[in-house]
Amino acid sequence: MDERGLDVGELFGRAAGWAAGYRGELGERRVGARKSFGEMCADFGGALPREGRAAGEVVGELVSLAEGGLVASAGPRYFGFVVGGALPAATAAEILVAGWDQNAWNSVLSPTSAAAEQVAGEWLKELLGLPAGVSAGFTTGAQAANTVGLAAARHQVLGEVGWDVERDGLSGAPRVRILAGDERHATTDRSLRLLGFGSASLELVKTRENGVIDLADLRDRLVGHQGPLIVCLQAGNVNTGGSDSLGEACRVVHEYGGWVHVDGAFGLWAAVSPLLREQVDGLELADSWGCDGHKWLNLPYDSGFVFCAHPDAHAGALAYSASYLVTSGEREPGEYAMESSRRARGIAVWARLRELGRDGVVDVVERCCSLARSFARQLEALGCEIGNEVVLNQVLVSFGSDEETDRMIAAIQAEGTCWMGGTTWRGRRYMRISVSNYLTTEEDITRSVAAIRSLRQT
């Protein structure tokens, strides 16, 4: 018990038991929430009570109130938003991380947290085939990873022309040309806003089938270029799964002294598979890379990674010091991510990779891609139109008109067997299916297709 007489062991045990019970039901739970946001606000709401309650009562009340608004996104038939479900070892590690309550900013605050990040970062680089000297930062997700990667790019390309952007800002700085494909993810624009470039600074390069960058247009735009240059490429288009020709594009950009950042939120994981590696061929030639852990790596949320081929630029863009800060003089995690007070997210990454090993990671990626192809074949057999070449785990489905497609999306979400979202691709509405969960099986695909078949007949 703690100093207030609270039996922490019993409380934590009950919470873990409730969580485990929920996870054990995922295979058969309704996927969508039973209650709306407004209904959940009403359940949780009311005036803040003047007096507190016992911790056990609060946790029990939380479990009861939360049930109606939970979405089974960690389960095998959630196919929305390119998210996976956290594996058992990683989830258990998160429980320990919460209990240990470590600040992972540097190795003085927590040698354990810093060491877990160091080792897990090396394992991730090995899996992805990145150069050994690349730096690794553990971020909240791909948005933060892309922002950090582009901050390092800003530091480097402006430093090469004699401008200290960390000291002097962007006002009066030499112009930086920034290019990306017209099918880039929206987080690229947001990162440019956050870094002071502004989204209007972005020059859009044409894309071809499956949303991959048109190399001929990229070459044409760079003819005669001189000065600071950043080009954002993509591994895994959020709608189609297609990846830019990374190696060829990197070579073109480097001819002009530019920096290449790869947004690989989920598509970068194709690199772990001998069957899929060619889709991201040449990724090791880039200067920085961002990706998510809570997508295909099936880690808990709030987990992303940024890698940089220029560690000095990476740390130069982010590192800071103060008189009260004590460091060990070793590589410090806080030099490669934006947050200072942050949880020890590297521990769950270490546990997840240790649980599966290289072969297990490869299996998850390859199996999801195989299941996505099966999904597409079965829906095509129903007379649905598949709007993309299924190269990874993404499938676009049209049910004829935009109106009918949107009706089917709403119907399947309400029915509860599975959950898919909608998207607009090249001016048309599609149901977007993402197969990203390690729990998903062929039976889950068959059940989902059967639900779609039934709803089409209503």
C-alpha cells in the first residue's frame, strides 16, 4: 500500500484484468462504437464534483462509462485509417512503462529508457536496411517524424549557404525550394506550416498511376536549379499504397545538392520483406525518413520514428541546453525528438521487436498484403470496382456511383461486422480498406465480404 492506504497492486491488477478482458473479446466485438460522441460527452459530463472518490471507484466508473464509445480498432476487422493493433508484449510493456513512470528525455533521467531506445533504434535501422550511421529519434507519430526530418533538412540546406536558421529564423533567409508530389500526405503541408515555410512554399510535382511521382516532371522542374532544395517523397500512398521511385528520385535530387525526405508512415515497412522490398528500392539513398510504429508495426499509439543520414543536422535542429540540465555526455534521446518530458515509448518498441524477431515482422507485413489482395479479388467477384493496383495493404472500392459508395460506407459502419472509411481519389469516392492488423485472418476477410454482400442487397 502507498502512504494513503491505497492498495496499488490490487488497483493495477484490476485495471490490467479489465484491459485483458477487452482485448480477449476483440475477435467477436462489434467493431464500431455503440454510442455517439455527444452521448459519450453526456455520460462523462456534469460539473466537477467538489469531493474526490476512491481510486478503485474511479477506475471502475471509467470502465463502465467508456464501454459504449469504444471502437474495436485493435481488432481483426478494423480496416480504417491504416492502423494496427498493439501486440501482447508491447501492450504489457506499456503497462510497465506507465507503472515505472520514467522520463525518457535523456540517459540521466532514465538509463533504462535511453538504452531501450538506443537498441531498438539499431534494430529498426537493420530491419529497414538503412545505413548504420543514421540517427534515430522516437516521436509521437509520422507527423512529428516528418516535422523533425524536415527541420533537419532546413538546418542543413540553409547552413550550406551560410545561414543559421536556428539563430536567425527564416526572415531574410535564402529561399528554399520545396517540392513534393501532388498526391502527398497532408502531414507534409502541416510540417511546412509548423516550420515556418508555409504550405504555399510547396511546388507540386505531377504523379502517375497509383499516385507515384512523375520522375520526368521532377527532372524538368529541377533543370538549372541552384540553391537550397528539399524534395519530399512518399513510401506508401495513403489511398493506393504506391511508393515513389525512391532510388531514381534521390539520384536526381542529389545532382542538384538537394535533401530528400521520405514520408514512409506505413509504406516504409515494405523494406523488411524480400517480396516487397523492390517497391522502396533505393530508400537508403535518402537523407531522412519518417514512419509510424502504431500502423504496420502494431505498436501502441503515440509511437513514430525519424531517421536521419546526417546526425549532426538532426541534433543541430533540435538539441538545446540549460544550466540546470544534467547529461551523461552520451547520445541523448532528447536530441533527436521534439518533446522533453515524454514517456519511455522505446521500451514497447524493444518488447515488440523482441517478441516477433525479424521473421515475425516480415510475416505481418507480407500476410497483410496477401489478405488485401484476397479482399480485392473477393469484392471484384461481387461486381465491385477496384480503383487501384493493390501493391501493399490498401484497397480502393467503388460500388458504382459516388452516392452508392457513400451509402455502403455508412451501412457497413453501422452494421458492425467490420469498419472501413471513405476517401476521394482522382475525383471519385471510394471505400478505403487498409489491412494492417496482425490478428486479421482470411476468415475475417470472408466475414467482411459476406457483410458487404448482404448490405448491397438491401
